[in-house]
Amino acid sequence: MTKSKDPLVHRQSIQWLQARAVEITPSSDTWTSEIEPELMACHTGSIIRQSLEMFRHLDDHAFDCLDVLGHFAQFQTIFRSQMVDVDTFEWLVHHLFPHYSSVPRVIEKAMAFLGYLVKDNGLFDPFSKSVQGIPIVLERIEQYLTVEGVVREACYVLAAACHNFRPSQLQIGVNLGMKVIARVFLAFPYHPQVLYWACLTLGNAACGYEPNQIRGQKYKIVDCIVAMKIKFILKLNALGDAIEKETNILETLAATAIGEEVRNEMDLHELRRQSLIAIQSFMKSENVLGVANYALEYMMNDQQKQIQARTKHLATRLVSIRLSAALIHWQNQTNKVFMGRMLHRVLGGMAAKLLYSALRKWEQSMRELRMEQSTLAYRANKGLILDLRKSKKAERYRLLVQSK
């Protein structure tokens, strides 16, 4: 790359480094014994920067160069420590950001590389004072407010720069950073990573200050965080209800799955259910509610904390009242069911006894009737009983013959 000015050679070299960088993990022995010394001996960071400056008109090449630098700077290594200096910050903030202002994906990679350089290095002072990086990052957020990747990486840079560092916290307050973060909440109400780093930025910026001194009170940033939490919780609950609804529909269709049309409908509902589960898992990938509570802890004044405590007490009271009413209703219904079962058993036993006695009495009466009929017929056959009906008929016949 140092001897060639062919863009194809540089492009292929960067792509080769990009493929190797994805496979490398600094925890391995190969990195410390072979790869990192070679990178430091070849001055890989400066060569990649020179290649990017040479072919600044190639957006794809700039994207790959920043991606390789981000992979090498992702972990705490000696190679990354050599790249962390004021010159690198100035190159990123004052040269790359203005030149690639119309290419959001390159700005995203540059912002990610800047975040890797800022974290865990303690060089916040050059970044915030010498380079004036905080106002420029805030400007990039306002410029790319609809681009999720740029806003996410920019919020990460702000959160890392404000961590226990008073000058960066002051610059966020002076440059209306709270107001910019409030716009981020409105632009991305359901994106967990953006909300996570935005809330962490607010918490780190407010840490160490009195709540009445925070500019967030002026812009009602506390109300914005509370509204964001409510929207996020309602969205999660709606996703849970939708997943339960699709599951019930699938169970109903599975019980009566006959025909190809029903199976196609089941596949459609299954696809919809899997999509909802994926969205729910994505929204739960970051602890948004926890970091929002962290930001509120440092941004609320005493009056707001009292209101929050009263609200929690009232909500707990309402839940306990409804829960106790539900338990009483459940106990009453249980008693009703138990008493109903007992009454059913008693009535069933009484009915069984009465029915048994009635059947027994009918059986005895039928047996006695059969015995009486058989005895009467036996006596008539033996001549022990006169059949008055036959004698009357014979007498009538005799009288009829005599009359003729």
C-alpha cells in the first residue's frame, strides 16, 4: 500500500485486512505474540489513514478503512493506545466529518471509531477542550436525527466522554445537549440501543450536580424520560398481548386443521408470531428502563422525587386493593364451588336412595302381581273356581235355543 497508488490495490488490501480483523480476538496468544507487533512495526494505523486520505472520493473505501480501524481499536490494546492522540481526534472531527457529511454510513463508522478511542482512555480533556468534540457530536446528532446508526454511536461517544468528567458535562449543558437528547427520545421512541445510550448520556451528564443546577429542569427533560418510559412499557405490553393472541389463534387452528387453506393460514399466523417475538427480544436486548431510572435518579429534584414516591405508593396501594379484592372474590367462588359439590353429593345420595327404594317397591309389587295371577289361573284350571262368565254364556245360549 505504501508503494502503490492504484485504488484497486488499496481496496483489495483493506478488504483483506477487514477479513482478518473480524477473525482476530485480542485475548488470543496469536494477537499478542504475532499480529499486534506486526501492526505496530508496519505503522498500520497511519498507513490506513494515508490510504483513506489518498482516495477520499471513494466512499466504499473510506467505509472499509474506518471499519478496519474500528475493529483494531475495539479492545484495550497497546496498538489502540498508540492511535489515541489529539491528532487522530482532529482528523476525525475536523476533516472526516465535514468531508463525508452527505454519506451517513461513513459518518456512522467514523463515530464508532471515535467511541472506541474515547472509552477507557482518560483522554477526555483533549477531546472536549482541544478538539471541541462535544459540540460537533451534538451537531451530527441534529443533522442525522433520522439515521439510527449515527445517533446511536454519537450517544455512545457522549456517554463515554461525560463519564466522571466535569468539562464534558459542562459542555453538554452549555451546548443544549439536554435539548438534543430530548429530540432523540421523540425520534426513536422504541429503539432500545439509542434509548439506552441517550439515557446513559443524561445520567452521566447529571451525575455530581445538584438537581436544581441541571439545565434539564429548564427543558423538562424529566417529563421526556417519563413519557419515553411509558411509551416503551406500553409497547412491550402490546407486543406481549399480540403474541398471546397469535398463540391462541394457532392453537384453535391446530385443533381443527383440515385442508390446505387452513394450513396456509396457520403458516401466516406462525410467521407473524415469530416476527412479534423477534421484535420483543430486540426491545428487551438493552436495559432501557433501568438506565432511564439511573438518569432520573440524578435529574429529579426533591419535589419530583416526592411526587414519584407518592405515585409509587398510590400505585402499590391500588394494586394491593385490587389484589385483595381479587383474592376475596376467588375465595368466595371457591367456597361456592365447594358447597355446590357438597350439595350435589348430598342430593345425589338422597336421589339414589329414593330411586333405589322406589325400584325395589315396584319390583316387589310386580312379583306379587305375577304370583297372584299364576295362583288364580292354577285354581281355575283345576276347577276350584267357577268361571261365571262361561256359565252365563251357556245359559244365554240355552234360552235362545228354547225360544226358537
